[in-house]
Amino acid sequence: MLPIWLAACGGGERGISFTDDQGVADQPFPKNYRTDLLAFLRTYLNNPVGVRDAMMAEPVQRTVGGRLRYVSCVRYTPKDSDGRYTAPQERAVAYVDARLDRVVENAAEACAGATYVAFPEMEKMVR
């Protein structure tokens, strides 16, 4: 009986959604994407101080997981927890409803053809 009740609550085929986004409509442009990304990276990186070679691509609409999203890409060389530089990284950042939603570590497909520009704010991050 519980599965039937849960299916009824979920709206049948439509499922549960926390936004009105069904993945096919244009998303709003994430105007604060640089600030949002910097705030996230301060917690995402083991050592946000002294990042080198930081570059970022402006968000463009791409299909991610079957849904239309704004995606920006970022490249950087971080330090590990011991203060040594690691291999360069590339990440795709997906936005939903103009807010940072997730970071995709395997960014090769999402970032193919991205046009990068310097991202000096990332190189100036502090803890």
C-alpha cells in the first residue's frame, strides 16, 4: 500500500521537482556566476590559497543530463594540503535557476570548445 501512496504523492509520471524547471525551457543567465563560484571554491578546494593559471569560460547553455543548463568551465592549478602544486584541473559548473547547482569533475565533454579568459580573482583567494 505504501508504494501506491508514494506514487500518488509524486504526481505519477511527472515526479517530484523542487523547481518549475522541466529541463527544456531557457534558464535565466547566472549574473553572479563569478562570485558564486569563488564562494564555492573556497570550500571545494583543499587549499584555496595560491591557485595558479586560473581561467574561466563565460556560462553558455548546454544540455547536461538531458536538461538545458547554463554551464561555465574553469581551469586552474591548485595546491594540495601540503602546499605543493598538483596537476592542472578542469571543471564544468552547472547552474539551475541562475544559481550554482553542481561541479562536474569529468568536464571534457561539457567544456569542449570553451573560450577561456583569465580569472585573477581565483588566484587571489584566501581561506
